[in-house]
Amino acid sequence: MKRRAFIQKAPIAGMALGTTASLLAACTTTKKEGLSFSQKTILEKVKTAMLSMQRATWEQGVAMQAMLESGEKELVILMAKDAVLRQTADGRVAMCGEDGALTDAASPGEAIIWAAHQTGDEKLLEGQQKLLKYMMVDAPRNSEGIIYHFTNTPQFWSDCNYMLPPYLAVSGEYTECLKQIYGVKGYLWNEEKQLFSHMWHDGDKRFARKDFWGVGNGWSAAGFTRVIAALPDSMVKEKQDLIDFTIQLIDGCLVHQRPDGFFYDVLDKPETFIETNLGQQLAYTIYKGVNAGWLKSEYLESAHKMRAAAHSKVDEYGLVQGVCGSPNFNAPGTATEGQVFFILMEVAYQQLSNHSKSNT
């Protein structure tokens, strides 16, 4: 019997005992453990809303990263187990809702590595090994060795910069990590604007979308920030080169910041909607960069403005409104990644605040 048909025909427990009103009364009088929703902090609400969302491959991966960076150890382990449960035969993990996902399937990688080391779970260790082999050896790529964003379409997206390079870096594949970053840069980077275009079609040798999509540039800035942290101190020049590139990107974005702290969905097109998530991604990048010592504190004024703007968009349920919205990402709405970067921004802000206090 089909699942939905079964649900429709199954009797509802307790229905014979009374009306809908009595069921509602039972719900409202049931004692619940822990905080009521109204008592939760804004960050707790945002986390709850994120965990309540249905998630495709990259959404599971970035949600795992948010839980990892915010210290939610048990959640990371549980989410890693499910990501590996949904591993395909070729090695891609968290494969749910995206049959052609390629670089997106690397996004859970760092959290899986952490969970595997914490638990010693053989399935997690094996899953990580299969994922790394796929990305290093089997993943479809062009003649220069640059990995495509999809298995079934020869395209590079600015999103790639967050999904794949940080995983390669924490796996110790530093040379391959930098190769992928600068390979994508060669196709999507606009030197004049200091911004990434969104999509390049390598088969047709043309832009599939030339627009400077704000969130795509935010993915890139946040991804580079993670790579900078993962590169070993021995790679002095490589790390400084990536820092310089990331600062260029931050500067390219800040040219387009609105007085209220927000950005347009396409950075240089004010006719597009006002968007929330790029500000969160850049604030995260700036807080991490200042805290790590590679970015000047002068950038904090812009970051604080972005953070305040993001806080103004969190509704009573913890949903961050006005981000590039799921499922089509062509209008303002809500999305897992919008929740994720609010969490990451807040964690980075708190880490910087704690660091500053410890130095006073």
C-alpha cells in the first residue's frame, strides 16, 4: 500500500473520544519538558527552525557545518551518520533530493571527518574515505582537472567555493584544494568588479549566468575563510595569497552595501530584491578574519551593520526572512542556508567578543 494512502485511511488515535476542540485542548494542556518556544533565545529559535526544514544534499552539509562550529557535538554525530547512510555507491554523501549533486556532496565532509574521529565509527571512517576518493579521483572534471558542480552538467558555480575546497583542505589535500579555488576563479572572477559571476557552462564556453549573485559571492568568501584556517602554517605564501584574494572579494562586495546593511540579490542591480543572507555570510567572514588576525578591525563597522540587519529579519518562529528563498532561490523567502549563516555569524561574533575580552 502506498504510504500516503495508508496515512489517509489509518484511524487517528483518540478521534473517537471527542471533537477537534478536545484534541486541541489535550495538546495545549500537555506538560512539555524544557523551555517553551517563547522563552528560547533568538539563536535557539533559529537553530530549531533550521532543524525543522527539509534539506537537500548541500543543505544537510551546511547545516552540519553550522552545528560543528557551534559546538553541537551530538547533533553533528547524528547528522554525519545519516549523511553516510545516504551515501551513493560512487562515494557521494547526503544524497537526498539532488541526483546530480557533485561539489554539494562534499559539503558534509568536514563534519563527517570530525564525527569519525570523535566516535571511531567504522562506517563514518569508511564513508569519509569513499567520499575523498570520489572527489580526488572519480568526480567529473574538465581537461584542466577542475571539478564540475554537477555530475550531469559541465558547469562551474561560485557556490563550489564553499562546498568543496574546505573539505579538501581539512582532508589534507591542500594542493588540490587551491587548484580548485583558482580553477573556478579563472572562469568566474571579474577582476574589474572584484566579484564572482554565478555560473559558467564549460561545454558551451559561455556564462550560464553572468550576474554577480550576492549569495554566490558570500559562499566564496565564507569558503575561503575556512580554507585559510585549515591551511598549515608552512604554506605561508599560499595562505597569504588566499587572504589577499579574500580581502579583494570582501571589498568588492562592500562597494554595494546599502545604508541599512543589506545588499541586493544581484549586487549591482538595484532592481533585484533586497536580500539578507549575503550580509550574514560576509559578517561571518569578517568576524572570523579579524579574530584570526588577517583582517583589519576597520571592517567590523560594516559587519556589525550586517548583523543588525539580519537580526531585524528573524521572525517569531526563528525563521530568517528575506534570504534568497528555497526551493527556487529566485525570490525573497526562507532557506536552510539563511538559518545556517545566522548561526555561523552569531558563533563567529561571540568568538571574537570572547577573544577581545580575554585580551583586555
